[in-house]
Amino acid sequence: MCGIIGYIGPRNTIKVLIEGLKRLEYRGYDSAGIAVMHKGEIKRVRVKGKICDLENLINEQLILGDYGIGHTRWATHGEPSENNAHPHIDCKGEIIVVHNGIIENYSFLKNTLIKDGHIFVSETDTEVIPHLIEHYYEGNLLDAVKKTVKLLKGDFTFIAISKNELDQFIGVKNGPPLILGINDKEKIISSDLAPILNFTKDVYHLENGEICYFSPDKIEFYDFEGNRIKKEKTVVNWSPHMIEKRGFKHFMLKEIFEQPHALRETIIGKTSLDEGKIDFDVEPSFFKNIENVHFIACGTSFHAGLVGKYFFEEICEVPSEVDYASEFRYRNFLVEKNSLFVFISQSGETADTLASLREVKRKGGRTLGIINVPESAIARESDATLYTQAGPEIGVASTKAFTTQLGILFLLALFLAKQRGRIKTSKLKKYISELHIIPHKMEKFLNKSKDIEELANRYYTYQNFLYLGRWVNYPISLEGALKLKEISYIHAEGYPAGEMKHGPIALIDEQTPTVAIAMRDRVYSKILNNISEVWTRGGKVIAVIDEDNNEIVKEVTNVIRIPKTEEILTPFLTTIPLQLFAYYIALRRGTDVDQPRNLAKSVTVE
Ligand code: F6R
């Protein structure tokens, strides 16, 4: 969702801000803007639309900047428009703010400020911030910000600058992330690592309730009580080339092809094949006496949780439940002593997942994060965290994060099985060894991606799809349908195939193709029946099958052949053709694959 950036240093400020905003684009936005200080004067440019429109306008107006701030806005309060785009300013045009989050009490604050004579010009909640700072300003921006944050309620992360105090920046975090990157000559502050990585790996992650105050030659940190605090710098282990497309047409395609590498990175260092051992960077005692597990997540990460449930039941025999975070957080759920609550999230910032985590912690539950973005809120607030090593995921549709989440979930199931004495070492070694070969099998399949492109070319005009799967591949049918709808805007439903007769079979006709996952597993004969039911009603069927399966071809329209593996591990492989199928259909339909309409990469508001 919204992205913020601020820069001071010797480089061309406009260029740095525009490049930075382009790197924030993937978060999702509908308008953008910058404000720069030049020779003591503020210049502000905002547009509804894309960063390239903003760039053109800035170039037309020949704007120069000594330092400045920028913003990508995903509208919450007030329609997407130039007037509602950030940065926002106070009445005198002296204080400028970019903000990420939602100020819950903005209406009350706005009315109070209006009575006090302030003039508001936008429909946003953000505008109360510069006016409140103005209200408190008595010659010291930092003091005014310290007073302002005490009145704000909700999520607010913002950067403020003022023409009265040149070269000074104030950053505030209370909700969405805020990271300050530094090197000898320059400072860059942003809601995301993506704009920072080209400058430095040395960063400060602000925590909720913290303020940072910096200029070219100083950095100070404060809490919301106004006390000076000490913070440690951390070194990021992501590199700038990880956020480049590197010859791929889209980030999504690059990330699909990165899956073998990402999965290897995630599992290799944590497993020892010789000893049949799994090592996490977490004290083994943390996992002692677990009697049930709750997976909590949203979207694709929720689907990973569903697969996790099958892994856990099969491998370590631990009862598990899976909940959408948006539902879970409002349930009157019970926290038992031997429960483990697992929060799965690529970004580590999803508002509902984070709120659920806080609720579980409030009730005294044991919490584990499975997270991709280092130092993100869920990673830091969970009692323990297992990191997926997918690297930055820029495409809005999650791909490599998903398969690496499966990797961690499978290892966790094996780890608990061993700890609970539920698995023989020979079996454990067999699973680890097969998991180690999965990346190679992914590569083998990806080498034939042209076949999926051809299939997509045949099907891209259809308006409705059904995705069917059973058992461990049922969640993959949900994930396949989600991928298709989010990037190609085609209506798609994922279903457990056995549910067809209870309603969805009425949808079958020749205009509604079915994608059926039919691996030779324990439910193979069942899904064959379901495929027959579709086929005999005139429905087209694309079947995802084992590479050596020749019997099914008579009752399906097309087949996608997958390298063979253990039945429980098939989701690692069956998911890839569905990602590619969605990608190539979207490509053919000409949609904005990496930034689909209405979507945001990190859903930091409820
Ligand atoms: C779908 C997708 C979303 C995310 C969901 C959760 O392709 O990317 O459904 O999976 O918004 O995001 P995280 O994993 O960051 O919590």
C-alpha cells in the first residue's frame, strides 16, 4: 500500500525520489507526489496515475531539489485525485508531510483544527498531521512533532520537513514500516528496503512509537514521550540486483523462475541429510509439548497454511487448524498452554495477520512467524521466527514466497515428528532427500514453460474457470484460481473436487474449462471420477498429472505433465504450472501483471 521516501545527499534529489517511487510501485498505488526544497523554497508536484506521469510533469516544470520527500498513495480516505495525493501541507505552506497508515480520530482532529481557523483542502486523514504540527510549532519542528504524535490515534508512519528548518527530517513510526538507510554522504528513509538497497546496506529499523530526527550530520532517535533513545544499526543481506528484472518481462515471471533457487536457499542450510537432522535458528525447547497448531494468514499465505495442515496431519500427527487472519482476529479463540500459533506472511506487515498475532500475544499464546521480509513487524513481534529465503518478492501475485513457505512448513512438520518420536530416521532422511531434489524437478518443469504458454494461448478468452483438487492438492486448486483471477481478472473458483456434486457442477458447460490436479496419490481414483463427471457434461478439462501417466488422456482436453515425487510433496510442483498458466493468460490479455488493478503488495490497512 502507500509508500514513503525521503532523501538528502549529493545525488540528484529528483532522480533519487523518482527512482525510489518506482521501486515502491509494486506495493500498489493510484496517485503519487513529491515535495522538494530548493534554495529555501518548497516545490510540490502531485498526480493521479503513474510515476511516469509524475516524472513527465516534473520534467516539464523543470523542478530542481536540494532534498525532498515522495509518496505513492493507495486511496483509503478520499478518492484517488491530485488534490488528495501526498505530500500534504499546513495553512502557511511551510510544513510538508507524507504519511502511510490511517488516522482513526482524524475527523475529530480536523473539526477541532477547523474551529481553530485551519483551512483543509483535501479529503484525506493525513492532512491533519501538517496542521497539527503547525498548531504546535514554536520554532522547533521536532518539539511540534513530539506534541502532535500524542494526539494521533491509529496507524501513522510519516516523514515531515519544514522550510523553516532547512536540511532537517523527522520520521515517525507507529504502524507501517519505516527504515532509515545511511552511508558516509547521504541518508534515505523509506517504508521499504527496495529504494534503499542501491545506496546502502546499513539501516535502522524504526519500532512503533519511535521518532527519528536527522540532517546531513546527525541522527537522533526519540520515543513518543520525547526521551532520547539508542538504536542499533543492522546490515541487510539483500542486494540491489535482487530487485531488478534481469531480462524477464515481468517480476512475476522472474520470481516464478527463481523458485528452485529460493527453495534451495530456504531448506538447504536447515537440513542435514547425513544425520537426518533439521536445525532452525530457534531454541528446540520452543517447540516442546505442542499439542495443536493454528495457522493464521491471508491470501496465498493462507493457502500455504492449508497445505501445512495436511503436512502436519500426515507427518507429525499434530492436529491443526487454519484461519483467515481477518476472521481469526475477531473470533473468541481459546489459547491453550500447548497450542502453537503460526503466522505466515511474505511481507510480515499484513494488517490482519499482525493484529491476530497481537491478539494471541495479549492472551498469552505461543507465537511463531513464517516470514520472508527480514525485520518486518510480524518477524519482530513473534516469539520466534522462521525465515523463508525467497529474497524480495516484487510482483504483487505471490509465487516464490508461497513455495518457500511450503518448504518451511514441511521442515517444521518433520522437525516436530522427530521431536515427538513419530518418525523413523530412515523415513525422515527419505523425506529430506526428496525435498532436496524438488528444486531440480522444478527446474526440469520450468524448462518446458513454453508448453504452458501455448496452452494459455488456447484458453485466454474464456471468462470462467474451475480449479479442482483433492487432499493436499485441494489448497493448490484454490491458489491456482487466486493467481488467475488476480492478474488476468478472469473469474475462477477453486474447489475440493468432491464438493462438485453439491452445487458447482451446475456451472459446467463448454464455456467453463476445469483445471484438475490429478496426481497419482491416495485420492487419484476419486479425482478421476470427478474429471469424468465434468467431461461427460461437455466441460473442457486441463489435467495436471504425473509425467508417466498415459491412462487419463482419453477423458481430458489437455494435460500438463509434472515430474514425479512423493505424494505429500506434490504441491511444490503442481503449483508451478498454475502460476505460469495465470501469468501467460494475463500476458495475452494485456493486463498489468506486476501491479494488477486495485491490489497492493503489502496490505497494511484492514
Ligand atoms: C496473492 C497475494 C496475496 C497475499 C496476501 C498476504 O498472490 O499475494 O493474497 O498472499 O495479501 O500477504 P502476506 O503474505 O504478505 O501476508
